[in-house]
Amino acid sequence: MKAIILLFLFSFSTVFAQSKATIIGNIKSSENENLPGASISLEIKKQHYYAVSDTLGNFQQNISLGQLKITVTQLGYLQKSLHFDFIKDTLISIVLERDISLLKEVVIANDKKKGITNLSGGKLSFNLKELSSVPTVLGTTDIVKLLQLTPGVQNSGDANGYLYVRGGDPGHNAILYDGTPIYGMSHLLGVFPFYNTDHIKEVEFDKSSSNSKYGGRLSSTTLLVPNKKIPSELGIQGNVGILASQLTLAVPVSDKVGFYISGRKTYIDETVGPLLRSDSESNDAQDMKYGFSDGNVTLVSQISKKNFLSVDAFISADELKIKDGELALRTNLKWSNFTVAPTLVTTFSPVLSMSNAVYFSKYSNELNMEQATIQFGVSSYVKDFGFNNVFRYSIKNIPIESGVQYAHHNLQPQKVNVENLTNNDTSQNNIINADEVAVFTTVKPKLTDRLNAELGLRINYYTSGSNDSYLHFQPRVLLNYVANEKYSFYGSYNRQYQYLSLVTTSSVGIPTDFWIASSDGIKPQSSDEFSIGANQNISKSISSSFGGFYRLMNNLLEYPYGITQFNEITTLKNDLLVGKGKAYGLEMMLRKNSGKFTGWLSYTLSWSDRNFDELNNGNTYFAKYDRRHNLSVVGMYDLNSKWNFGITQVFSSGNRFTMPTSWYFINNNPVKEYSEYNNAKMPNYLRTDLSVNYFFLKTNKKESALNFSIYNTFNIENPIYVFLNIQVNEDKNNVIVKQEKKVLYRILPSISWRFKF
């Protein structure tokens, strides 16, 4: 065995003999912006090598020595070629100019960059600025809604701002704000975008969390990257709409220090009531008020030639009040987020850098209800204090990323207070403390001229209390084969463990959900996922991708109750159900990235099921968000310098729910009987959105535009739930059973003014 290992190491080392060296490059635009997803072709001694720039515009290749020709291609930019004598390790920076064509003395400038870029292994990168024409409810780019238009992500329907990725539950997805976990992931009913997108530079979406530095979730990782470029001059941009407004300032302090500050506020208190009611005749909520505000701050400083400091902070606060005099009901629901994270990046050399960050993240919600003589309150929170360390370096020209992570979790899943004004109080308060340490390493060897690998290992140690400790090894394997400039293929395997789990208590986007840690016998959830796929550049402006996935999940959690049990003190260990799940499917995407008309078509065919001993008599059943078909079509058209148009067409199969199959009467009271769990399917979901932008002014640095958007243009009734209403006539000799739909969003027009100075 030792001889075999030594022979393997010797063979591996000969690949990187002295006849080869490493070229490290960075691709930028003429505006000094990093360009991810650029195609790099390297030709030397009739050998061809291919690379793709990462999210920071960087690439690295180990190639033979000699006369080198580098060709860089990026949609929307002029192709650039370089020739030089490659004799040693080299660091190079390449600047691309925007594509400009001359025709009959009329200058036509194409300043469109890729809105969506393919990264290795099926990961996607989003440039939010280039996607501003995609129709949304309020005329501002919505990150979650954009992700729902991509393959592998289920349409969550109306009244829901969660992500459902590759058959997983909403709590299986990580939202990282520059590396800091965010636990409260939506505003009320998913109406408003959760983040001020003017503050976000780029979004990286990994459906499988294939990078070993990401952990703690079974499904996807969404990385939000704020602006990190030191502003050279004062900049102001924002959006003024009929329901909410936002503002972002870029402020230079000196040539080495600057900051960005953003804020948003709603002013919809009296208008949200009609939005929430399914029809104008409903009197369910006679007095309803809702509002939210949030803010982002990013401080950037080049404190020395080798040290770059950034401090990111995010805060949000939502409040919903409902008062109904007829029912003597008062309800007040609050939820909030707060994060802060300073990060120091030290660059020792072109091939060695280190990043150190500490962070604090808190999410809390609190619900208080008062009806007649009963006062009821339930609250929860999750706090994280953590440290992230990342080293990036090379050994024998092999890129390596490794580091250490630590997080202390402090949770209160549910604090319940039930007070009868004539009796004593009943209360419950349970707090969980847990610690998590992870060591990770990702190695990116080049196995052949065309085959690259990304091999990762994450080792997690988790402890909560004296009896709940776990040590888990989580391998990640990604192989990427570049056949030529047009075709590439990938295959991956990922093993994940999740120690903090989201327990959902509502079928719509009302944030009474809470987080619970693996403790008191509640085991961590786990997942094994396999995926394969291919990417094709059909032409200079059209590309496609196709893939498939298969995922097995264990120790999934299900909470069969509502917000809480009113008649007893909740014991989560006894109330949570534990089971397993399976998901598999096919994914396809066709994109056009340049020209007057741009957009994409996305289609997912998938299955997702669950198996819990306590549900459905122990038989396997379809998961709630098992939507067989998901189709999205997005189109954006630039008519001229003043007008552009956008359209989104969404179709998906209905999600699953449990419908009674029979009923009978006892003492003239109807009693419903059920057969299988999730035995029925909601109506298919169909929605068309339109948007129009009219630009008063549009340059690289200045912009003034009006946005007109229509959500659900054809006023199609997409119910958020369906139920059977049993009606008995006065003589009690006739029973009518009617299926009724509850609809939240009908047609929603909006207008907003977007500006940048």
C-alpha cells in the first residue's frame, strides 16, 4: 500500500516538472471592474489550455514554457489577444474594452455585461445592475425572485419569500452576507425584496454548497457581496416608489478610505390591508398596519499596501399590527436582523493571501396576541458569534484554499407565555447553547490539460451540552472537463450536515418560524447529493446548460403543530417528528446574453418525497413543495437609449397539500376523514409580469429612469391555499361541499423612479 501511495505521489509530481510554470491573471473592464466568467484560451507549442475567471476576475493555470498566446473573450467586450515569451511564473492583468461598432457614422455602443454568468460546477453569478429590467412587484431587483427563475429552484408561489432548492426545505439554504449567516430571510409575505440591491455588488449562487468553506446547510448557499471598491467620488443612487423608497450613498473619505451607506423605508401602513385580504368583502382584518425599515453600511480601507479592511453591517426591523374589534383581537408581530462583521484581507504575495473575519449575527421574532381575557405571547431568537479564517496559497502550482471557522450559537426556540387574566400564568423558556468548529481545505489540481478537479474536505465538530457531540467528515468532489471553447462537462458529489434547523409554523410568509439546534437527542440533518451537467456556448451571445441531480436526506424534522400548542407546555423533543427524504430531477437553461434582446429560459423537472413513521402510516408521500414542472421565461429588450422592456412568464405545477377524502356527521356536526398525507395538488401556478423603463438620463455614472411594472398582468387567480367548505341548509337535509380558494395577489401595478448621480 505504501509503495502504491509513493508511486502515485511520484507520478503526480512529474506533472509539474521544471518544464512548466504558473500564470496567474486578473481580468478587468476599462472601468476597473473585475469580470467573472471570462473565457481564457492559452496556446503554447500547439497545446491548448482553457480557463474561466472566477467571481473576482482571477484565473490560474500551470502550463508549459515557450511562446504563449493568450486570448480572452467576454460577452459585451472586445476580444483581446496577447503574445509573449513565457519563461517563468508570471502575474498578469488584462483589461477589456467594451464592444463598440461603427456603422455609417452612427456609433452603437453595447454596454451590456452578462446578467448571469456560469461558474464551475453549475454555480451561477448574478450582476444585479444588468438585471434591473426583470419585472418585480415594486420595480426594484429582488434577489430571491431572481433565484426562483433559475433551474433547480422551486417557485414558492405567492405569500412566500423562502427558497426551495433541489427538493430541500426552506431552512436548508444558507444566506451569507459577505460570509455572515442571516437567519431571518424575508419580509412579510415575500412582497418586498429582502436586501437593498443597490448595496450589493454581486450574488453567487451555489445550489449544492460544493465549496468546503461553506457548511451547516443541506442545500444551497447564496453569497451576497457588497461593494468593496473604494469610491473615488461622492455617489447617490436610489429608488422612490409608491410603497417604499431606498437610498444609497458612496462617500470617499480619502484615496484609501471610503464607505457605502444604504437605507430603505416603507410608508404603506393603511394600504397593506387590502393587499393581504383575498377579496374586498372580507372583514377578517379590520385594522391592519405593516412597515419595515433596513440599513446597510460598508466601510472599506486600504490601510497598507498589503492589508485591506472592510466592515459590513446590516440591520432590519419589521412590524405587523392587526386589530379586530368584532373579535376583540389585538395582534402585534415583530421580527428583526442585526449583523456586523469586520474583515481583514492580507496579501503576502501573488500566490499567498489570508482573510480573517469576526462576526455577530442575531435574528429574533416576537408575537403577542390579546383576545378577550386571554393574553398569549411567543418569541424566539438565534444569536451567532463567529470567526472565519481563510488562507489562499499554492503548493507546486496547485491552488489551495483552507482555513478554520468557529461559531457559538445561542438560541431560544420558543418562549411561550399564556396568561388568563383570571388565573395564573403558564410560561415556558428554553435556551440552547452550542459550539461548532470546522476545518476545511479545497485543492484545485489540474489532472490533465482539459480536466480540472476541485477536491474539498470539511471536518466539523459540534457540541451542545454534555451528551450531544458530533464529529463529521464532509467530502466535496467536483470534476470539470473542458472539451473545447464551446463545451464543458462537470460531475460532483457533496456530503452535508446541518446542526441548526428551521421549524416552519405557517404555510404563508408570516415569520413565526423558529430555529432549533441539535440538542437533547435531536440529531443533525444530513444529505448526500450527486449531480452532473454540461455547458455549451452555442454562439457568441447564446449559451445553454443541462444537468441532473439526486439527493438523499436523513434526520429531517417536521413540526405538525401551528405557532405553538395552547393547551400545554411544548416539549420540542417530543413534538418534532424525524424522517428522511429523497429528491431528484433534471435542469435546463438557455441564455442570450448580448444584443438588443437578452434573457433566458429555465426548466426543471423534479420529484421530492418524504418518509416519517408518524405520518401517512409510515408510507412515503410527496413533499409539500414537490412541483413536477417549473418553467420560467425571462426577456429584456432595449428598444433604444430611452426605452427598454421586460417580461417574465412563470409556470409551475401546484404544490402538495392534504385534502379530506370523505366526511360524515355526528350530532349534526361534519367530521372530515383523510387518506394519504399530501394527497392533493394545488392548481397550476401561472403568472405574467411586465415592466417598462423610460430613461431621462443614462450614462456610466448618472441615471434617471421611471419604472412601470405590472405583477400578474392577466389577473390570474393563483390561490395560496385551497379548502373544502361544508354548508348545511336550514332544514339539515341537504349538504353542499364547495372547494374554495384563497388568493393573495391579483394584478399589482407599480411605478417608481430610479436615480443615480
